[in-house]
Amino acid sequence: WKCNLASMKDAETLLEAWKGQPFDKTKVEVVICPTSVHLPAVKLGLEGLGMQVAPQNVSATGLGNFTGELAVESLVDFGVP
């Protein structure tokens, strides 16, 4: 994913392409790591597809006044393991 998808429309197109694409969940674990701005929508879009969502980056420092960082505690609160 990196920063290749520039818009929410691009993310939605990719989510639609994944729907109906079978994979053996006993043999592979699929984890999608979108940019932080797309994380909520992608998480919602992956529900029921057997895929997981994760952030691309997480703060090494935890909660605090660190501009631009994602704290693990915040992600867990949002339901991202």
C-alpha cells in the first residue's frame, strides 16, 4: 500500500476488488496496512472478508505529545490489534 493510493475512492476500488476473492484462511493470514488516514474506512471495508487491518507505523513511545504518531493504546481502543 505504502502511499500509492492517493484518495478514498482508490481505497474503495481496491476494497471492492478484494471482495469475492477467495483464499484459504487456514493457510494464509492476510493483513492490510493502509495509510493512517485510510485506516478507519479500510477497517470497516474489510469486515467479513477474513482479512485484518494494521497500521503502517506505530509510535515507539506510547501515549504523549508526539505530533503525527500513532500510539498502540489508541489503535487498540479503535479495535486494531
